[in-house]
Amino acid sequence: MEKTSRTAKAREFYEQLMSRFSVFKTFKPLAIGIREAVKAEFPEVDDATLRDAFLHHCYRPRYVESIARGGNRFDLNGDVVGEVSAHDIEMAEKWLEKRREERLKNESDRDRRVRRSHDACAARDRASPD
């Protein structure tokens, strides 16, 4: 019998959540405690798979952006059950800013590597006799 990797199980379960509940598909801010509601709907899903699926969803930039915008939180049926707190908005904004800074740094590092490679090729071409 073939074992399914933990990541694959979580991804498969996440796809189920996306297809069954519009709040996941549309990346709306989820209700506090929604994990328990999902567990009640899917009692056969182990805690590690449930946790990994939520981590996958909640750390996607699109979801964090929805938290940063603030507004309502939603349950599995799409009903409003609360609001995003000021603290959650602040944390989401910080996460997004850090991600932007990392992306800019990575782009700068990549640009430097490309420039060095280009310079090395140009120097080699100048040094080689025609």
C-alpha cells in the first residue's frame, strides 16, 4: 500500500475545502475558531492534515491581504460572525511588508548576479581574439 505524503494529504484536503466552501475559494477572512467547525464537518481528517491545510491557506498572500483590508470575518456558510481585529490587521500589514522587502532583496540579488554574469561574459568576449 502506497503512503501519501503529509504535504500531499494536506493539499488534497485543501482542495476539498476550496471546492466545498466559498469562504476558502474567495479568501475571505475566516471566523476565529473555524478550524473546529471544519473538524466537525470532516471528523476523519487527522489534526496534522487539518493544521497543514490551514497553514497553506492562511499564509497565502491573497488571504493575508484580505485580513489586512479588515472588515468582516465569515463562517463556513459565508455568514458574518465577527470582524478582523486591529491587531490582526497590523500583523497582516507587517507580514506583507516583510514579504515585499524580501522580494525586493531577492530581485536585487538576482539583478546583481545577472549583471556579474553579463560583465564576465563581456570581459571574456573582449579578451578572446577574433
